[in-house]
Amino acid sequence: MVVKTQTENSGQRQVEVVGLESTVVRFCGDSGDGMQLAGTQLTNTSAIFGNDVSTLPDFPAEIRAPIGTLAGVSGFQLAFGSKKLRTPGDQVDVLIAMNPAALKANIADLDGDGALIVNEDAFTKGNLSKAGYENNPLETGELDKYRVFRIPVDKLNTEACKDTELTGRAVGRCKNFFALGVVYWLYGRPMEPTLDWINSKFGSKPAVAEANTKTLKAGYYYGETTEIFTVKYTIAPAKIEAGRYRKLTGNEAMALGLIAAAKIAKKPLFYGTYPITPASDILHELARHKNYDVSTFQAEDEIAAMASVVGAAFAGVFAATGTSGPGIALKAEAIGLGIMAELPMVIVNVQRGGPSTGLPTKTEQADLAQALWGRNGESPMCVLAPQSPGDCFNIAIEAFRIAVEFMTPVMVLSDGYLANGAEPWKIPDVASLPTITVTHPAANSDFQPYRRDEKLTRPWAIPGTAGLQHRIGGLEKEDITGDVCYDPNNHEHMIKTRRKKIDNIADFIAPLEVFGEDSGDLLLLGWGGTFGSITAAVEKAQSEGLSVSSAHLRHLDPMPKNTGEVLSRFKKVLIPELNMGQLLPIIRGRYLVDAVGFNKVQGKPFMINEIMSKIKEMLGK
Amino acid sequence: MCADSATVQLTAKDFGSDQDVRWCPGCGDYAILSQVKKVLSTLGVSRENTVFVSGIGCSSRFPYYMNTYGFHSIHGRAPAVATGVKVANPELDVWVVTGDGDALSIGGNHFLHAIRRNLDINILLFNNRIYGLTKGQYSPTSPFGKRTKSSPVGSVDYPLYPLSVAIGA
């Protein structure tokens, strides 16, 4: 939306300056072109500038797919604006394509009025053919509906770096910053945050720092002085709640949340894990924070990682692991052990496209059924899901709170979209964080391992405590004593008790909130990472006068106690999920409502307009 | 924390739990249990700072019979569980009790890496060269040609040698 238009002097000329409420930019190129870095820099700079931001990194699973091919295209999309942004945007306003393959893979997402900036040097016969173009799309007229800006990025970057010590391929690696410089000019962004970053990142490599500095500035001045652009844009800072903010990805937020939970409870944090996309960044973040009494253990495999977490929980620390769907599959038996032993631990599943190895770098919500039922026997476990990158922080604390209060493993279903996506995050006041109280039975106290309190929680007696020596394990236990027990009635009692204990958590969680009117024609019920898209679509529908509300589940087992009551107040219920419908049959079965699913499994988040169309279809509009 | 060792000299019997020992009559595991209790009583260690972690198999019933902290975990994973215990609280004396199937077959990977990490834990491997709990299939240490329920014409695999594996790790 255009806010206002004016003119300003740029270099030797006058340009029109268009004020926008928000915009969507996507950088795309080869996976070696530094597109993620360019996108991240624009994100950071916009966040520092005071805009709201929402990002969608999209990269191939291969570290280096063949150069110039469609398989190797890496993209980074971000929206920034002066208003609250719930998603990284459906359509791209400015697309920066560094080669023909990137153009081909991304052009369909460019808005009809959008601007296309291409690195024309990369449109060689060889690259065109690798991308499957018979003719150069820059010459055929097929891009005429867009505003196309052809820039010889390779040549200009080489020219900018010519007086530095860098040569050959090292020069080529700087070209992302030339493109970034152009975008900085286009949106009137300050270069200082990126210049500061260059100096701190490449402090020990002055030649690299110099080249990147020169090419960033060259890009900026290119925009300013050449007459290729007649328009530039401004986006005012967002009016957001006062406070200190930082940019945070979901994985960073999850790591900080785990640390915060342990700190609140005055416990060390143990994180046992095995590297897996897209969860590894949680390990990387935690490994940097040993000063907060964090131990990270990179185990020999997923199973060992889970087993170590069970052992660490037994020994009395806050224990957590992070992985993705394939890792959860391997961990299932050891998670069952955690459930049987009734020990507190947090298991983070950063979901990705499946089944099997699937789409490691793409997002999906298809592990809900696995989380709820993916173990042998009746093995109930608390399952939570964050709804935004920043919410990963809150959910990690909530997970540990429940784990400790109820002596149970808790699974957190994040996803690739939340994990890699970023948003400005208000640094919370420590005093405002929830409290987590941990109690261990005292030495030589009257103790039975499976004697429960009113919530059905058993005591957490830890090794090193005199007089409380006890043995636990995966075999069924006798009620109260915890001794191995094969009695049929005891088994059924313990099965029911473990389920009832998880159900009891519902008394200690927030009720399901409705966004919009409390009743009406249609309720959209979502969970996890789809929150932004669903809420934005519902907002839009409401602004068009439709009787639509939404509610979002952060607690999936148990669900908030008022869930059925909320559902009953709407004539129709729509459940959008990035899977084939896993929440849907639960809601239909448990609450006997004729809910309808809306499903997408393309490894990509919902677009606002997709949900909007479905809303209209449901309402017969 | 060390109430036991500071106040009283413990006997072998003090390390025994109240549970009935359920190995088959004549099993060599009885001798190991009795010897471990005896040795612990001479080391000046306390019961509450000692943790026995086991996997699955006859040997892995061991923790139930000790009056220490114990964790009867899942098949092959005891070294990984023990790693978590030891990292969480390095002050504890951590023991892994395992067998030839548990440590060298299903848990071969964890066995190797636990030794490689060298965490100051003890691993007791009861090598009876057969799967006892599941009633008589050949194990990774059964000799070539060993006739069992699952190898009626003799095992076609050559055995591996636990100490060589340990040294190799």
C-alpha cells in the first residue's frame, strides 16, 4: 500500500520516493551465491531501522548442487514494514535473481507490478541452457509485464574489487553484497549495520573486509547515480511496543528458552543431540552458552542422544534434545523409556518434509501423529507447538514447566519455517518470566519412587541423595513402590494413571483464545507454524465483513479444556494444516464436529490468499 | 552427600537390595553380583553416589539387586544413558552392566563411543556367548559353527573379541 509520494535529490538527479506500508523482497541465486547472507543482512538492518520483519529462507538440501542449475537455487524472502507483519508475504515485490535458474525458479512468485533485478552477466548461453531456457528471457519479451532492471553485477563487482588483494573466485563471492547495496539504496536503508558486521566478521581478513565494503558501497552508489531507477521507496519504522528488541530465529529462540527455563529453576541444562537439519542450529546456539551452565553432548547417534537425555534427567538436571522427524523415529523407544520412568525432559522436533529423508530443508507439519502416538504401547506424552519464531522461547519454558511439574517428557513440535524464520523479538523482563519450582525429596526422607501427589506426579529423587537409593527402568512397575510388577490389574492401573496424569496438565494451561468474534459462521482452528498465515487471512476476511474467527492450539496433548466449547460456538470449522489432515480426525472424533480440512504438503507455508480463498469457499462467497 | 562412607564401614551385604535374585540356578551372574558387592565394600564408596545402569538381557537385571541408584534401561543403550548420568553429575560413580548381545550387537555403536569418550565410567560385560533371556540364540561372541535355536546347522559368523573391540575404540 502506498502511503505517500515525494521527490528527492539522488546524486545528480531527482527520483520519486514512494512511501510504502510494507514490502516483500526475495534474493535468489546459486546456493553458493550468498543469498542467505544478503537476506539476513537486509533483515538485520531493517530490524535495527525499526521495521517489523518476517523472513522465509528457502534453500536446497545439497550444500553445492551443480552451479547454475534449478536444483541449486537458494532463496531468502523477507517482508518488512511499518505495520505488524504476520507472514513473509504471498507475492514478491522486488525479486533479485542472480542467474537464469534463479529467475526461472522464482519468477512465478513476483507480483504483476513487481520489480525484477537481474544479474545480466549470468545470462550466458551455458547458464540459460542449464536452467532450461532455449532463448534468453531478457530478450524474448516474456518479462515485459514486470519492471526489469538489468544490472551487470559480475562486471561491476569485479570493478569495485579491483584494487583489493582478492582475485578470481574470491572476488565473485562478494557479488551478493553488490546486489545488497543496490537494494539498500532502493529502500533507503543505512549501510552501517552491514559495514559493522563486515568489520567484525572479517577482521582477521582485511582484504575480504575491504572488498565486501567496496562492493556494498558500489552497489549503493550505482543505485544512487545511474538513471536505471526512477523510483525509490521508504518504509517508516513500525509502531511497536516500546522496549529492547533483537532479531531472533525460531531455533535461536528455542535455545534461549531452554536456557531460560533452566536458569529460572536454578538447574544446569543438558542438551544431548545428534546433528540434523533443520534442528542443528539449536545445538550451535546452546554450544555457545556454556557460561550459563549449559552442557551440550553431540552423541554418536539419535538413539544415544535420547538415551543420554533420559540418563541426565535421572541424574537431576534439566535435560533436553532436539531433532527432526527421522530422529524422532529413532528416538521413539528411548522416549518411551522416559515416559515409563516418568522423568522430566524436553524433546524438540523441528519438523521437515517427510516421509523418510524427505525434504530436509523444507517445512511441514506431518509429525503430529508421530508425536501423539509414535511409540509402542500406551505411551502418552504432553505435546506442545510454538506459533511463531519468538514463541519458541515461551514454549521451551512452558515445556520444561510442565515436564517438571508432572514428571513427564514433553514434545515440542516446531518446524522448518519457524526454525529458520526470524522476527523482531522483544527481550522480556526476567521478572515477567514464569516460575518453575523444582523439589527433590530430602535425604533419608520417607520415600517411595512411584508414590504420587494430587496431580499424580511422582517424586524426583536424584542420585547422590542418601537413603533414597532406588531402581527404575522400562519394565512395568508396581504402583507406589516402583518394583517390577507383572500383575494384570496393576498394569491397567498404571496405564490409566499415566494417561490421567497427562490429562491433568489441562488444569494448568491457558484456555484456547478466539481471535475475532466469540461465535459466528466459521472458525479456523490451527496449530504450530501456520499461525501467521491463518491469522493474516482471518484478519483480511474480517475486514471484508465476513463472520470468521480463528483459534490456535499451542497445547495438543492435552488440549485446553474449553476447546470443545469454543468449537461449538461456530457453524463451521476449518482446520488448515501442512499435512494430509492429522489434527482434523482428532477434532472430529473427540468433539463430534463436522470440521473440514484444508491441506498443503509442498514443503512451503500457506499463503494468505490460499486460506482466504478457502474461507470464501466455505462461506459460499 | 557421602553419609554412608563418612559414618559407617559398609559390608558386601549392605550393597544388596531387598529384591529376590531371579537368575537361573547355577548362573555365573550370581558370582559376579557377589564379587561386585564385596569389591564395593572395600573401595570406601557410598551407596547413594553409586549408579548402576544396564540395558536388556539377563545381565541387565543386575541393578535391581544392588542397594544403590539403578537404571534398567533399554536394549543396547546403557552406555548412552550412563553418559547422560555422568555428564549431569560427574561426582557419581557410574557403572554399566551389559552382556555380549547388549553391548556388542544391538549396542555396539554405543559401546565403542562410550569407551572412546573415556568418561570415567566402568563397564561390566557379562560374556556368556549366548542370548540367555530370549532362550538360546547365537550371539556376536558365539564361536563359529555354534548350534543354537537360530543356527541349527551352526553359526556362520565369526565371533568378535570384546577386549579387542575395547582396545580398538
